[in-house]
Amino acid sequence: MKKSVKSVLSLILSVMILFPSFTTTATELTNEFSGQSVELNDSNKEIIAEDGEFEVNEEAVDKSDNTEEKTVTDTSTSETEEVEASEDSKIVTENQLNEESEVDFTNEVSVGEKYEVVESNIARAAYSVEEIFEREEFNLKYPTLIDTTSLKKKTNDEYEIALAHSDGSYTYIGSSDNYEEAKGIAENSPVPYSDDMILPTVINREGQVVYSTRTMGRIWKHIGGQSYPSFDKNTTLYTDSGLTKSYNYINQGYVDDVPVIEFNDFSAKIQVSGHEAWINKNTASGNYDLVLVPINQVTNPSYYKVEGGILYHFISSDLKSGSQRGTTLKIGPAPEYLQQGVKYLSYDGRYFYNGSNIAAGLATLIGDLQAGHKNNSVNANNAYYNYYNYLPFRSKTMYTANDLNRFIEANTDSTSKLRGTGQAFINAQNSYGVNALLALGVGINESAWGESSIAHSKNNIFGMNAVDSSPGESANYFRNVGDSIIEFCNHYISKGYADPSDWRYFGGFLGNKNMGANIKYASDPFWGEKAASYAFRADMYLSGENIYNLKDFNAYQIIMFTGANEVRDYKNNLLYNINGSVSGYGGYPGTTAIVTNKNQQVINGVNSLEIYPERNTSIYNSNGNLVTFHGNYEWSNRGYIRANNISYINVGRFEKAPDFISQWEKVDGKWYYYDENGAICKGWKFIDGYWYYFDTTTGVMATGWNVVDGKKYYMYPSSGGMSKGWTLVDGKWYYMYPSSGSMATGWTLADSKWYYLDSNGETMYGWVADGGKWYYMYPSSGSMASGWTLVGDKWYYMYPSSGSMASGWTLVNGTWYYLYSNGVMATGWITVDGKQYFLESDGSWRG
């Protein structure tokens, strides 16, 4: 019992330091919205924090705040009277104070004490000589693994609860021997008002953060409780929180930061390179792969940016670095919805979040991951697909062998093993069905432009069999680089990663850790993106560095399977199935293919599209046994699929998309949609899960703000889809009713909270006057305050039943307070109606 008492006591002490104490009784208040009197049971009330602000939560179980976090300017009005404010303290209920009477003072520590940071030299002692690695990523990550720190514990308990500050410091607020109890205290701990985000955390016996209310993770392997400053051991990714079903793997040398979606005391669900997986964070065992970092202490996250029309991906090597530490990839033409000069956060490379404010951007991104949607990304209805990353291996480059050689020679020294290999890549492409430019991109990435030790000593430019535990020793040897190219294109890709009968097949394209060859080929989660970036760089160079005149980019129309389908040959023989989920042999939702004919064909009575199939023969023989593809690809033998359960992920060089029964068409920069009868759509149309509006005269798809039948709607400019819920437009928040999409104005109830939207629909912040009464809308979210509210350094009381500001003598929970005419709570000696009263430092009048 004493351990739980210590936790409760710590919470109470921290509460008492931060806010004035009040007793709680049932109080009858007037509902000023309805004019009805209601009885509130104060035993069901608690003071909760919302981004540094406080409000009374009258039904704590039913009113969790799901409102998106929005960065705004505090528009609070200045006060006309100066009143001495009491020091910050916390509110606790009588139930908390009387819950236990026994207290264990074994670990007596003052709440608010700052933690001391302790440096560890154990890892450095073991690796005292500076290590130089061939991979740039390893050299960047290595110093972060040997310069380790922890927090010096203040008690003997297993866990301590602390507040994490944005300057990297921590302050103590409690302790417990039970993880779930410590986590519960952290989750329910109010935090003081501050311009900077402050996050409750839990620290373990080793002085490491094991829980935070909002957190990022660092991929950081520990063995025996110590940092492991090397890269010969991989980190396993699991499909379950119990860490029993391994699926994938990564290496700490290539990746540092990952968003944490959920976690328990020994595992965490993260997103890495588009893949959501569970990872070991069992710090108690001493052997774990993830370290938690509160999002307010993240200073150097990975991000995307646009420069000169090109999209770049910065991959962090240390998310807490004070400077930009990491590598940058030049990955392709930037999508139109991303703006130059803005940093965008993304951990799947498909959906982007404004990262101008790092903590706010990460909070929004993680919130969407936890909710299972992308609604708050800048391109919620228009996912980005890096062309070269999703381009199937079963395609041909537009460039010749001489072109490839020119690009290689312009970027390498004479000693490079890639010199003169252009024809070998083209020959392998023609024979084995592996795009020469993609294969070259893999070779450049794996061999460091043909200069790696494995390339020179073993003529192996693809890192074949160069396992992380012993890359130099285990890597395959070849008589010459040409043999290495044949081995890679024939055995590794055509018979392997691009063959639906192979256990490593997750789509015959470069991909990431969610889909594609990257899943099983490399421990680098950005292996596919890096190879794709070299393909793009070749295209840029060979196109005269003119991004608007690329020869290879968008040369093909790529489709992505979104559900079950079949791939058959011209004789209607089944080659392989596209399964409805990632299971069994064949393709899956998320795998890609190239459409080779823009016109639909009717095959056996089915509307079909012609594609380059992953293989030209069936994956099963006549006996139903799995058969490995022979490797020799027949370019003329096409495959045919049903024209459904697919989506077009790029704008290929067809005059228009293939002739669907229903289809989109872009003419002179404007989008139109034709229905199943071939008629152009006008007015509202529900398409693929979203509402669109088309001009009733011209049929042009609407974007931006539109007034229809007297109501305003917002159609995303990037896609035309109708917005619902909270919508950010030009830096201002609007609320579109989820049921209709129309814009809200005036008092609006959203996510169980009240907001006030002006006549233009803009969310109001700070003090708002309405109907002769004052209301306070939190600057962090715009939601209406109720109960005791701290604004700046002054206390106000907002009637919980209506949110309007109290003034004069006010009875709260059986205790009298006096609020000046401007709403500020009085303390000390005051004169009211010619009589003097003395109010305590917490504002209460004792009589």
C-alpha cells in the first residue's frame, strides 16, 4: 500500500505546488445557454490540462480531447486592474487527499527538483579508437552511440515521474514501483502554463525515459544495459506487441528517428519507412532497440523539403542534435502541393505534415497514426508516390548503354568498378526483365559508386550476401562486374524479388519497409529510396539538368493494386493472383504494375487492362505445386488484369487515363469526371470515398472555397475532395460539419468541446465577447475554457455550465471568491460596497 501512497502523495504535492487548493461540494449553477438550472456533482469533476491551459472536466470519462493541435497567436486582452497573483499550485479533490493516510518517506524528494544529467563513458572506453566506416550513415550515427547520457535517479523506486521541458531538462514530480501506476500518474498530471510544451514522462531505474504522453523513438540498440556502438547486429520488427512474430528488420546505422504510435513497458509500435511494426523497448532486460524522446525535445527530425521544384529527403542521424546531422537525398520532382521553404514531416514518404513547428507537427502526425488516418496531412486525399521508388523492375529505361556510361563517368573516378558497365545493364534488362536504370541505382548505392571494398575485392557491386554481421567475409565473389550484374538481375530480382512465387516477394519494385524489395533485401529502411534517388539523378543529368524535360520520369503509367485481382496471359491462363491481403503467394494490395495499353480490352467478357506481368508463366504447375520463375523475361508476353481494384499513382504519358467505364480526364489543366454512361458529371458526385463538386455548367471540378445553395464548402486544391472536420486554410482553422461538409459559424460543438467561429468561419482565440458576456478560448486549440482558468498570471472563473466569465461575489464548491469587474480573481484586502474583506492567497474568503 505504501508504494501507491507515495505515488498519490507525489501527485498531490506537485498539484499543490502548481495551483491553489479548493474544496469540492455540489453546487447549483445556471446553464446560461439554455436558461435552465442544473445540479453538478463535483465529485465527478477534475482539473485537466489542455496544452498548458486548465479547465473543469465535468465528465472526465466521456470528454477526452480529440481536437487537433493548432499553433496560434494568443489574443488575450490586457487587464485594466493589477492584482497580485498567487504562486502556481495545483487543485486536488478531497477524495485524493483522504484516499490514504500512511506515507512512506524513505525516498523524500522535493517536487520540482531538476534532474542531473550523467554522462556514460563505458561505450567510449570499449571503442577508444575513432572508427571510420565505409557508409556515411554509420560515421554520422556512431558518435551518438558512444556519447550516451542518462538522468540521475532521485529515489530508490523502480520508476519516477518527471516533467520533460523543451530545453532538454527534467523536473521531478513523483515515484512508484509499478510501471502502470507511474504511467497513470503521468497521464493525469496537470502541467504548469508555459509558452513551451511541457510533457509528463516516466523514468526507469537506469535514468531513461520509458514513457511520455507524446513521444518519438530513437532506434538505438542496447545490450546488457549498455549502448551498442556498432552496426553488425540488426533490429527485428514484429507484427505483434508480444514480439513473437518477426516480419522485418532494420539497422540502427541507417535510421534514428521514428514516431511512436503506442507502447507498453516492453514493446512499442512505431512507423519506419512506411511500415508500422512493434519493436523491443524492454529496458528492464538490458537488451532493447528503442529509446524514447518526448516530442518537445526533438530538435533534428527527418523531414522533406522542396528546392527548385525538386523534393529532398533529409534523414536524421540524431533527432536531438543541436545542428542538422544526417544525410540528404534528392528524390524526384516535387508534388505541387508542397511549398518551397517549408519543412514537411513524413515517415512513410506518402503523406506530409507541416513541420514549421517541430513539436506541433510531430504531435499532429502521431495523432493521425494513432487514429488510423491521414486527415491532418497537407495531402490527405492525394498520396505522393516517388516514381522511381514505385516503378516496377519489369520496365525498360529510355536511355541507351552510352547514356548510362556518360552518367557514370561524370560522377566517378577512373578506379570505379562501375565504369563501362552501361551495356551490361542494358543486356541484363533485355534478357531478365530488370530495368537497367533501377539496377544501376541499386549498384551505385550498394557499392558507393563502385568504390567500396567489396566492389574492389570481389567485383560485387550489389552487396549480394553481404550480411550485416560479416559483410566483407560473407559477400559473394565474381570473376568480373558483368557477372555480378547478371547474378543480380537474373537470380536476385527476376527469379527472386520480382517473382510472386518467391518468399521474398512483396512487389517487384524498390519500395520501402512496407512494400517492395526493400522489405527483405536490406536492413537500410531507405535502401529503395536511395536507389531511386540515383535513378532520378541519372535522369536529371541525361536530360540536361532540366526538371521539366525529363526523359525517363513518368514514361510509364503505373497502377497500384488496391484489392483482389488476377493476372492472366493472352490465352486466359492464370499467371498469379493478386490476393486481397498480404498473405500467400502472388501479389498484394500495394504492389504495382505498368499499363502497356491505354485502351481497355474485353477478354472472356471482362473489361481488362494490358500490363507487364511479374512473370510470363504460372506460379503453379498442373499438380498445383509452386514453381520458381526461370528468370528469362519475355517482353512480348503481356498480362491482363480486371479493370477494378486498382488506382493510378502517377500521370503517365498517355493522352489520358485508360478508358474506364468511369474516369477522370484533365484538359487544359482542369479536371472532369465521366460517369458510367460516358456523361460529364455536374454538381455533387461521390467518388472513391470522397465528395466532389463539379460546375453545373461546365463540369469543371471545383477546388478551394465554394458556395453551394447558400452554404460554404472547402474542396482540397490538391485533389478536389470535400473537406470534413477541422480544416486548415491559409493558416486559419475552420470547422466543416462531418455530416455535410458545410462550414460552421458561431458556437460550435466539436469533439465534445465548444468553439466560437466568426461569421467567416475562422476559429476565435483568447477573449471573445458574445451577447454581453465574455468567454475565453484557449490559444492552443480554440476550445472554450470553463471553471478556474489561468490567463497569463491571473485567475478567472468561467461558469462550467456556459463558459461565461464570472464577476463579483461568486460561490464555487461551497467557498466564496470575489472577481473584479474584469473577471480577475481578488486576493488580500479588498473593499466591496464600503466593507473590507480579506481573501486568502488562493482567493477564498474564509468569513
